[in-house]
Amino acid sequence: MSAQKQSQSAGSDSGGGKRKPWVKKSPVEIILEQVAKQQEKVEALRKELAQEEGELKKMQDATRLLQAK
């Protein structure tokens, strides 16, 4: 069992490509990155909301047409 664990841990370290070295970021850089990610998320949600509102308008128009007949 211990031989398997050792081979698995050694295999995970040597497999794949090399990782980028860790670069320490200042608190300001961290906050700026978080703000940018949140802005991207909000933009994506706004686009999705606009699409959903368009679908709702189509359904409401269809409902009005059906009720008019």
C-alpha cells in the first residue's frame, strides 16, 4: 500500500507541464483583480437578462394576440 501511495504522489509531481512560479501580489492588486472579475460577471448577467427579457416580451405579445381573438 505505501509503495502505491509513493508512486502516485511522485507521478503527480512529475506529470504534465511545469507550473508558473508564484508571484506575491499586493492587496491593491488583489482587490483590482476581484473588481475586474465582478465587472465581467455583471456584464454577462446583464446580457443574459436582456435575452430573457426579450423572450418574455415575445411571450407577452403572443398572449395578447391569443386573448384578442
